[in-house]
Amino acid sequence: MRGFVNGYVAFALWITKLAYVNLLWVAFTVCGLVIFGILPATAGMFAVTRKWIMGEQDIPIAKTFLATYRKEFFKVNAVGLSLFLVIYLLTIQFQVLRSMDGINYFIASYVVLALFFIISIALLYLFPIYVHFNLTVFDHLKWSFVIGIIHPILTVFLMVVVVVLNYATFIYIPGLLFFFGGSVTAYILMWGVSKTFSKYEEGVATV
């Protein structure tokens, strides 16, 4: 009976921590007027989950989150702006190609779709890599693409788990997304991508 109680307390504490970091993510996304807040808040959330996965279970959550939020505010928004510009230009290119007649334009439009798919892969890896490695803006983007493509099985696994989990939650218990949607997704991605880090850490500075 005592073991059950201890297990229940540990589980409740873990759930509380996930909800807490998710609420911090929501709050500081709003504090940054969403458009400027979501990326540094996401970096803060991933920084916390990285510590957990590395075995540091008793870290000060708010302090770790806020330190990353402040430190990375401008840099991570620069990364996001770079990706936004690429996506925006590809969207325009896709619309132009689809408005043109001819098989060459039609084929080219699918090349653009393939680039969108590659970007979606990179987005899975971007924040785990961002909070673990000390890189330039360009190198964060480059290694997100490279590692995502080099590990296709992991990429597909993470995509399926994240999409299915969040979709099922949205359909059956949508209220849980407010408390756990971000933090659980961040933990899954950080856990999965961290499995690749040992292959790339040599010669690359970590945070």
C-alpha cells in the first residue's frame, strides 16, 4: 500500500510539473504578444525538459524557463524569422507554379511541396537542437535539416506520436491541451532527438 501511495505522489508531482511548465509557456507566449513570445517561450520549455531528460529532476522550473526566455529572446526570434521568410517565399513560389500551364511547372510545384516536407522535418528537431547545442542561427537551421534527414525512422516515429497524441487529445479531451499540449510534446521530442546527440557532440559546443 505504501508503494502505491508513493507511486501516486510521484505521478501527481510529475503531472503538476508538466502542467506548470505548459502554463509558463502559454503565459510568456502571451507576454510576448504571441508573435514575439512563442519562440522564446518554446525555447524555455524545451530547456526545462532537456534538464529533466538529462536527469536533473529538481531544477527550479520558473528560473530555468525565464533564464532561457530572456537569453534567447532575440536569437530564437531571428531563427524563426529566417524560417518564416523561407516558408513565405516557398508559398509564393508554389502559388505561381500552380497558376502556370505546363507539365514542367506542375512537376516543379511538387518539388516545392517536398521542400515544405523537409522544413516540417526540421521543425521537429529545431528546438531540441537549439537548447542543447551552442550554434549560430544558420547552423541551428542546417543541423535541424541534416539530423532530421539522417534519422528517418526516428523522424517518422516522432511525427506519428506527436500528431496522433495531440489529435486524439483534441478530439476526446481538448481541455487537456491547454495544460499539457506543449509540455508533453516538448518532452517527447526532446527525449527522441536527444538519442542522436552523442553522434554530433564531438567538436560542437553544448549549452
